[in-house]
Amino acid sequence: MSTLSLVLLIGSLTSLVLLASYLDAKFQWRLNDWMNGECSNPFVKSVTDKQQQRLEEKDAQIKTLMARIETLETIVTEPAYELNKKINALK
């Protein structure tokens, strides 16, 4: 092979890999996984959709737990609760 052919071959392969990486990052097409033989169809988003659903479920659970914590904080910081606690301590 001549030098020009070698440079063009390496340049085109590098461009292909960079383009696939860009499309993976931009559209989650999983082209690099497909080229490595890790998936049969690069356009199926089954894994990323499941991960997104799990993240949404965790976010919803965190919001409900934060609401419960805020409710408990309001109960504990009420003056009547502190007074009742002091009365019970005197008994």
C-alpha cells in the first residue's frame, strides 16, 4: 500500500469511529456497541428506557420521603410537642 492509501484508510476509520461516538452521545443510538457485537440492533433503546424509568421512580420515592421528613420535622419542632415532652419527663 502506498502512503496515501494508508493515511486515507486510517483517517476514514478514525472518522467513522468519531462519528459513531458522536451519534451515540447525541442520540443514544448504541452504534459503538453494535460495532463491538454487544447488541443486535443499535436503535433499540430498551436499556436506556429502563434506566430512565428507574431514575424517575427513585426521584418520586425521594420526593415522598422528603415530604414525610418535612412533616416529621414540623411535628417535632412544635412548641406543644416540646411542652408535652417536658411534662412527661417530670412524671
